[in-house]
Amino acid sequence: MNFINHCQQALINLTSAKLRSFLAVLGILVGTAAVVALISCGQLATEKALEQFKALGTDLLAVSVFQKEASKSQSDRDSLSIEQWHQLAERIPYIVNLAPYSTAYQPISFQGKLMQGVIIGADEHLAEIVHVRLAQGHFVSFVESFEHYCVIGYGLAQQMKEVSMDDPIGKQLRIGPSLYTIIGVTEQWSENGFFNEDLNQAAVVPLGGIRLVSNDSKINQAVILLKPDSPIDEVIEDIKQIVRSFNSKLTVFPRSAKQIIASMESQGRIFTLLLAVIGGISLLVGGIGVMNVMLVSVSERKKEIGIRKAVGAKNNEIQALFLVESVMLSVLGGILGVLLGLIFTGIVAYFSDWNFSIYLLPPIAGFLVSAATGIFFGFYPARRAAKLEPMVSLRSE
Amino acid sequence: MTEALIRITDLIKSYHLEGISTTVLKKVSLNVHRGDLLAIVGASGSGKSTLMNIIGLLDKADSGTYLLNNKNVASLTDDDSATLRNQHIGFVFQQFNLLPRFTAMQNVALPLTYRSGSTEVIKEKVLAALDKVGMKKYARHRPTQLSGGQQQRVAIARALVTEPQVILADEPTGALDSKTGTEVMNLFLALHAEGRTIIMVTHDEHIAEQCKKNITLVDGLVVAESG
């Protein structure tokens, strides 16, 4: 008997037990859909998380320097000076751009009303590296080091609008004890896992003048843009050496975007794998459903098996008959399940604000696994059918 | 006399069920020649169906020899037996045993689908076989749409379609009323007249009388041979 014959006969048999076939297909469908949807969602979620990171490029390095042992005396020696930071950039050729920055904690108020925000001391290099765009005005720069100027983030500007609808440029913002003139407003800045400060809620003051805001502020952090494909470990080692030469008490804590991305990717893979296993369990249950249906089918069709054997069907032809049926059920369930899984992923992506894109792996894997499920769980019933004695099965009703 | 198609010598067969062993065939011997119309007659429990199953290669004897076309079948594998059944033996059962979900045509075609051959050739042979038993116009009917006599004719067409060397009929008229039974019997007689070899199991004396040769089994032993 050839393959097309097997398929024709399988179709006749499957369509004559419609409800049962439907339920078996449903089991596989749900299982496959779960596998496809969970893997796809896992990949999309990972992709979304990475996308934020990659927005600034991957050749970034963040460095913080702290004293090894906390000392009670507050002095310049606790950190690096702006000049020392810039020397780093000059001495390491891989560094394209370097932006030291600092944070301070003081109340911010506008026209007597308290604002929620952070204070960052920075210069134009920071705006370049973390992609801050201005809606109005200009960013604070090196030459304005000791001016009482500040740039406000988009979110802070929104807060100020509640107090006054006037153009914020030129207005005075009270930061700690002093008043600062607003010289720029940023556009909305997309948050980024790499740069931890929230620039949207920030009042950025000139880096050189951070001490005017808060006496104990230290310039102990920097973001660094490297040349593409720089040897990151080597650069980190150079930075450590140079910092040690400035001040042997300081320790460098580096964070490399590439390393973070790599670890996020591997976490994402584990997460996706876990989801795939969960989906796989439901596919397993679907497979058991197919096996059950096929076993019932075999015991119900003993007579047919006997007749077929009497007219000359070999054992493997009987086996093929039932195997083709279970594979057909599974493949149909697999195809529908892949479609359903993708639709489901699309819906989840829509509501989670992910970029929906179809990865090739989940549909192909889902389909192949469901077909394999059909063969695996169809094999035992088919084998049982093939091994029936022709005489015994002919006698059964 | 022509050479024997089937040569059975000292066949013994027992069944073991729940610790009780029953010997169904006790040293049965018989020969069947090409063109024979043989009736195996006996009451129920006489072993005639078991003998039929062994002849039809659906079951194996415990001891004794069975030569089909001078070939000893004792050492055949399941698949070899299946091939021989397909090539040389046509079955007709008391309960017709047609596949309920398949049309008359598909049922008759079944043995041919286990051989190689193009769909066109199969269709031609199937229609010829159906025509021979007068069922060509019911080709697309399913068994449930046919009367008992019609179903048995389809079953006979299925047995004929492979051009077997021997047709084995197990109580072929047993499930039919006397009128259709006679019609089916006449069909067998016509096939015999064409030179086909037919072995028929029956407990019906009237049917047995119409066969050229009779073998009577009582309790697993051949007690009478005629013709």
C-alpha cells in the first residue's frame, strides 16, 4: 500500500469519528499553541528589555569610583577631579567620549512649590553620550561651570506647568539654598537600563558647580563611549591602573553595556527555555490524548484489522495505517496550534507594547515537535494493532 | 488426477484457555486439487472453522504438515503468510466482513491496495469483479445501504478480484435467508463451473449436497469423505 493510499484511508477513518478526532486535534493544538506563544513571548520580552539597552549603542562603559574604606574626613581625595577624569580620556586611546557626572540631594522648588526631582551635575558630554535632546535652549556646558544655570528634564517641566503655564526658559528654580536660571528643557528621554539616573525628572547643573549645590557631592561617576569593538577588559584594566595612580585609596566599579547585554541575553534564554518547557508539558498532555484516542480506535477496529490482515495486509502496513492517522491528527493540530500561538503572541505583544515580530524558530519548532508527538504517541497503539492475531481480531465484534 | 493444490497431513491443533487445553483437530488429513468444490461439513465445535483458518493461513497448526503449492507453510513469517493470503487466497465470511466506512468499490479494492499497481488498473479490476457478481451498479454504495445478499456478493467480488488460486468460504449462506442463500450458492456454483477452486465450510446438508466433494468432521476427526 502506498503513502497516498494510507493517507486516503486515514482521512476516511478520521472523518468518520469526527468528535474524537476533533478532541485529539484540540489537545495537540493547545499544546503547540502554548509552546509557540510562550517561546515567542519570551523572545519578544527579552528583545524589548534589550532594545532599551541597545538604544545608546553597546560600546558603553559606566565607571564609579569609591574609597575602599569609608573615611570620616570629607575631602577632594575621596574622588577624582574633572581634570583627572579628562586625563583618563586622553591617556586611553579607545575612549571616544567621556562624561563624568555627579548627583546631589537637595529640595527643588519652583515659585514656592516643591518639585519631585533629582539634581545631576554634568556637562555637554553627557548629553552626547546618553542621547539627550533639547526641546528648548541649550545644555549646560563646561564654560558655564560656575554659573547658576540649569537644564530641566521633560518630566520636571511637566510638573512646573501645573504651577505656571509660562515658558520655563529664563525662570528661576530654587535648588537647595540658591536660585538657578533655567536655560534649557529636554525632550522626553527614553529611560535606559544602562544610565540609572532619571534625566526626565532631573535638574542638570554645570558639573564644575555641583559643590555649590551640595558640599559633599563627589564627581565619582562617568559614562564612557568607546570605539566599536574595543577590548573592554583591557580598557577597564587601564582605567583601574590610572585611577590607582591618581589615588591609591580608590576602587573602580565598572559596568560594561556589552557584558550586561550578554548576561541579559543569557537570562532571556533561560527564561525562554523555561517557558518552552511549560509549553512542552501541555504538548505532552496533548500527546497522551492522541495516544488515548488511537488506543480506543485500535480496540474499536479490531475487526477491520482482522479483515485487512486476511486480505494480505502485512504487520507494518497495519502499523503505518494507524501511525499515519495519529500523525495526521498531530500535524493538523500542530498547524492550527502554530497559527493560534502566533495570534496569541500578537495579542499579548499588542497589550504589552512589544514590537511584534515573527521569529522563525517557535513556529518551526512547535510544528516539528507536534509531528514528533504524533509519531511518538501513535507508535505504541499502532504497534499494538499490528501485533493482533488475524484470527482473534476477525472474531471480535 | 491433477497435482494437489493443498496437501494436509496429520494436522493437530489445540487451544489453551485458562489452563484448560482442548484439542480441536486430531490428525486431520486432506487434499484439495485445482478446480475442486469441497465442502467441509460438521456440527459446531467439530473443528471445521479452525481447519479453515489454518488452510487460510490465519492460524498455524501445532503439528502435521500443510503444503500449499508444494510449499510447507510451517516456517512462514507473519509477513510471508500475509503475502500468500494476498496472492493465492480469497476469503468469504459468514458475516460478510466488509469495512463499514468504505464503499463497495473501496472494499473490493482493499486486497489490491496491498499489492503494487496503478489506480487505473485497480479500478478496472474492481469494476470487473463487481460486474461478475452483478453488483456493478452498487459500486458507490456503502455496506449499510446494501441488503445481506448484496453485501455477500460484494464480499465475493473482494475474494475474486485478486484472481486467487483458492476461495475459502466460511458458512457463506449462514447469515442469509434461504432465497438469497440459494442465489449466493448459485454464484459459487457458477464460479466453480469456470474452473475455480472453492472450499466451503458449512453445517447445511443441502449446501453440502451441491458440492462435488464432502469431508465430514466430528470432534476434530475426519469421519467421512465423499466424491
